[in-house]
Amino acid sequence: MRFLPQLALLAASFFIISCSPKPELSKISGYAQGTTYNLTFELPAESTADVSTIEKAVNDELARMDKALSNYRDDSVIEAFNATQTTDVLAAEAELVTLVEEARKVHRASNGCYDLTIKPLFDLWGFKKEEFSPPSDADLAQTLAIIGLDNLETVDATHLRKQIPTLRIDVSSIGQGYAVGQIVKILEQYSVQNYLVEIGGELKISGKKPDGEPWKIALEKPLPNERKMHKIVSFDTGVPMSLMASGTYRHYFDSNGKRYSHILDARTGKPVEHSTVSVAILHQDPTIADAWSTALLCLGSSEGLKVANDNHLAVLFIDQQGDELIESQSNAMNEMKDVSFKNP
């Protein structure tokens, strides 16, 4: 699920590695919010539900989230909140407040690099219309003055207050992971324990395939003109785990001999200039993993590795130096026993 396709968050591509279809596996796939979703799972023999029942529940939930959290829809709940320009206390869905608070934790831990209110900066740089236009220092300063997650106050579980009337929230960088988690909940309501849930390349797995083999995913090589396998990710133990990745190598502008990433640092308002081209994170909570994959890509490996270690996050950074790809892993990734990264 991609709530706002034109935002800079780019989930790195995944390819699900599968063998011959097994009769024990059920599959549901479709389109939602400009991307695809794929569910592969083992329906328990004792289940009283059939696949069509689960498919309807999944589609109903995707539609509900679309209405609640999609920034591209003028009639969505979040856009109604954004359109209300006031500093008065505003009623908000508990779901939105929860996402704001999860994002706030990542915002603070990333020293402000990650920010849900950054959308005006993308428009300023011309990324919305794919028309690159570097702003003047004055315009950049003016835009920086009207964003900032610290300007959004959480009053209680169902109320928010803007300290800047025109402040807007965009949950694209956390919403897709949240959607994965919501679909997982539906499967688990029907007693499904072995599954792979993937939405737009972001996924969560649990258990193993019916033949006892682990789920395996191929991580794409982070180069703009290649579609090759870089790593095979094997979920060896079957412990529930999310894998999220973000990359800079697909969307960028070249101007006057310089490459400008779509990833903007909320602290400066400018495209990041580090050499990190991909970040992959493992975490049991897909919502948290989604937000952190964006934040750590914003920080880059030099600053991000320390932040990942301080927050006990299992992360793989990939930097590009000329034609060479250089990998670095956080302490938690080095210690990971449940999932392994292997060369193809």
C-alpha cells in the first residue's frame, strides 16, 4: 500500500523466492493504493473459514485504511484534518494519534531527520510534479518555518493540536508498514500461523512453508540501471519478523553534474548527500520497521549506524563508492539468529 506515491520514501524492491506451488498454500493478491499486495499462507485444516472469506476481510480493511489515512484522497480523514487550519484542539482518529506518537519516537531518536510534516519541502524542490527546481535560501528557510513534528501536540488518545495552523501530516513513511501489520492481524484472527504478507515490497513473515522450509526473499541490488539479486534473506527459525527496506537509487535528479536524492533531511530541508543507497531493517513490528527504514536512510550509514546501535535495531546499510557496494551492519544485525542474509 502506497498512501502517497510521489513522496520520497522508496521501498527497495523485493522478489519473493518460491518453489513449485504447494496445494497446502493459499494465495491472495491484488492492487491497493498504486501498488500490489501478495499474501501467501497456510490455512489451518481445522479452519471454518475459506480463502474467499479472508480475501473479503483483507480488501475491506485495505479500503478502510485508504479512507482513513490516504493523503492523496481529498475525502480521507487525514486530509480533512490537514485542511483544518487552526491551532484549536482537533478531534483525531485514535489510529492516527498512535501513528503520530510512534513516528515521534523515531523523529526524536533520529535527531529530527525523520519527520511526518516534511511534505511541503518535497513540493518546494519540485519532486511532486517531477520537475526539479532547487529553491532559493529564502524560500527554503520560509518552508522550514512551517514544518516540524514538534509543532504537532498530542493532547490525548483522540485529540491533536497544531501549533502552526497550516501544518500537514503525511503518514506515507509509516503507513505501509502499518497496513502490513493490519493484514497480519486479519490472518491471525483466522488462526493462520504460517504466512508471508507483502504490500509494495514491505513484508512480514511467520512460521514456515508446509514442507518445513523457511520463507526466503531476494533483496534487489541497489543500482539504478540493474534488476539483479543482491542478497537472499532466509527467515530460518520462523519467528515473526518484518523486513523493510528503503533506497535512494531509483528516484533522483541529475542537474549540472550533481545528483540530488529524493530523500530530504528535515533538519536542513535539502536532499541527503551521503553515499548510502539502501537500508534494510528487521523488526517484529512492521510499523516501527517502516518508519526506521526511512529515518536511517535519511541519516546514512555514518550517523545511522550509531543511532541503530543505540536503539538496538537490526540494520543492513549499503553504501556505493564508485562501482563498489560496501555493506555495514548494526550490532543487532550481527547478532541476529532468526534471519540470515546470504549471497545469491
